[in-house]
Amino acid sequence: MKYYDKIDGHTIYLDIQGENEDFQVISVYAPNDIKQRKSFFQQIQDWILPGQTYVLGDFNSVTDTVDRKSGILDVTSRQLDLAQMCELHDLVEPLGA
């Protein structure tokens, strides 16, 4: 297993070699600043390998009304950047999360 701290303490990237397959785990703590977050999501996309990468952590984004106390989802670039990254790389939220 190889470990990298890729973006100023905002990510941990693990490259894991298993018996039957290799995969990557990217643990993130996305910046609060909108401009920094946009750049952050763009950088992460360069590391995602189809079918081999798990991305988890704090994205500092709310993507579903169930996660909002008010029940109202304020769609901003914060959610759009994350949604675009997920759609582009076929990333999904696990069931029951």
C-alpha cells in the first residue's frame, strides 16, 4: 500500500494492491471556499480510475434535502461541482448513507 497526502492536507490517497485487483481510496476534506473547492474537485478527477477508485469523506456539499435541517436544497456551484464530478466518473453514494 502506498500513501500520499496530495492537496495540502485536504486529501489522503491510498494506492492498494490486493491479491486479485488493485484499487485506490481517496479520502477528502473539501475546502469551504467556493473557488478553492472548484479547483479541488478538478484536481481529484485526475486521480479517479474507472471502477478502481473509492472517494469518501467530507465534500462540504449537501446534495439531498434529507441532509438539510430546513428540508430546502440551495443549489449552488458547491453542489454542481460535486454532482458533475460524480456524473462524469459514475460515482454513487452508497445505499443507506
